[in-house]
Amino acid sequence: MSDTPLLVDVKWLSQHPHVRIADLRWSFKGPPARKMYEGGHIPGAVFVDLDVDLAAHPGPGRHPFPSEEQFARLLSRLGIAEETHVVVYDEGNNSVAARFWFMLRAHGHGRASLLDGGLKAWTDAGLPSSREEPRIEPAPLRKLKLDRSRVADIEQVKSRGSATLLDARAPERYRGETEPIDKRAGHIPGALNASWAANLMNDLRFRPPAELRNLYKTYKSPIVSCGSGVTACHDAFAIELAGLPPARLYVGSWSDWSSDPSRPIATGADPG
């Protein structure tokens, strides 16, 4: 695992054709992820559906983790064996791709990377796309175990003590000025805003590790959250890219917390 880079660029990927590439494009407003994949993807990439493959309902929250057994079956179907290096991408900013990266790592699969700049960087480099879905030989089914130290549930968020709760959503959603998805607007009391978009430069590539370290080094034992445990993984990735100790993910996030009207909510600017 130590020799697996957290982040690879398109030049690296074009020179390493034997990795397993995963397409995790997704948009809340559409078009359907499958249509985006069928319209063109990085050659050899397998399709991964955020709503179907990386979540299992009912909750808590909109994107709860599937069981360890379900996730193991997914990896088998995608041809991801224990030694397989997986490179995940989305449209460009890695806000969705980071979810698969996090789940792989949290289930003990350390050979996982994100593609810096995603599909946009690939096409901007003049590299080819494909509409063909690769034929994948299933990998042996293996027993996975979720590392519970990498996740937090609602009770652990409530009793977090001195741990810092970070909210990766856009500032306007954090402040409660708008809420396009969930029934209540605002944030979990005591959470600080650490918008995932701040991890990126203007070209959608990640900031250098030293800059990310400056963003996150003051936060103690961070727990990352967002709307439904997806973009929070972007913060978790940035924290590891910065060389800091791993964060925990509150998988249910705001969609879980806000679902109970008896739970308190906060609005307004980040007190920090």
C-alpha cells in the first residue's frame, strides 16, 4: 500500500494500462450516470453507480454504506482482486470519485488512487475516449471487513468531545441559506465549514500537499460530513494527501442528522 500513490495524473494513467479504472461520474440533476458512461469514458474503465453500487437503503442517510458482503461482490464483479490497483475518476473535481476511494481504503483495499482532474484532464490532454464496455474477468470473492475506526455514526458525532466536525458542503448550504435536497437547511451545531471545493485549484486539480496541510492541520481528530457522505470523502482524501492522520467519515451526514425534527440545527456563518 505504501508504494501506491494517492493521486495520479493523466500521463501516469496513460502509461499504466493494467490498472483497473473506475468511472464514477454522477450528477444530482442528471443525466443518469450510466448515460454519461455510455456516451464516452476512458478506455478500459468500468462503470460504478454511486446510488446502486456504493449505497444500500434504507439509511441512515441518503447514501448509506452497503454491507461488507455486498461491497465484496461489487469488487469481484469489477475484477478488483486484493492486488489490483484501482484508479477512480469522475467528471473532473473528484467530488464523487472520492467516495469509492474512501470505501476501498476503509474496507482494507489500500491500492486505490484518484485521477487528478478526472475525465476533463484526460480529454484536455487529447487522450482518447471509448464507448465500449470492457469485458472483465470476475475476481475471486473475498471477505472484507470495514475498519470501524474510519467511520462515525450519529451517536459518535453527538459525543465527539474535542474532535472537530467538518462540513464539506458549499458555504451557502452550510449557512442554511439554501437546501436543494434535504428537508431542513443548516448544519450540525458545532460543525465547521470546510468546503470540498477549497481543496482544488482553478483547473480542478488538487492543491499541493503543503497547501492542504495548512488548510487542515489545526483540526483535531476530524470527522468529515456533508449532505450524504459523498463529498465529505473529498475532505478525507485531502487530509491524507496533506500527510495528516486519517479522518473519520460520518456516513449519514446532514441527510441523517436533519431527518429527525427533534435534533437541533444551526445556521449562519462558521464561527471559526
